[in-house]
Amino acid sequence: MQAFNRETQAGLDRITRSDLPEMEKLIQSFDWVTRRIIELAQREVELARAMSDEELAVKQSIKMNTLKLARGVFQDCYIRASGSRTRLWED
């Protein structure tokens, strides 16, 4: 988990130091963090299933799907607030 945290922090640092507008930094930061957590949860679900640990698989699936829902809510709020018709990401 430590490597994940360092890698995630480095990615966030690159985004926040960029010359992007603040809203774009927010969008990219949220995308970066949530995508990485979803990917990690997906790997943990697969590992739990391989180990026949259905309780852990369900727990990680809930985490993953909760973040997917949060990404959808963020995207919908962004579209409403900005008037944009462009989706931020496809999940």
C-alpha cells in the first residue's frame, strides 16, 4: 500500500503543479485518485475470489462500485455546473 500512496501522491503533485486551470486540476485529481482506488479494489476482488474469500470480494466490490457511483455524481454535477455537454470520463 505504501507504493500505491507514494505513486498516487506523485501523480497528484504533477497535476497540482501544472499550469492547468483550477477546475481542470480538480477534475484530473479526482479522476487520478478514484481510478487508482477502483483498479486496486478490482485486483483485490480477483485475489479474494481466487482465495475463495467471498466476504472480502463483496467488501471490495462495494468499495469499487461506491467509487464508480461517486465518479458519476461528480461528472453529473460538473456537467450541470459548467453547462458542458462533454463527459469527463466513461465508466
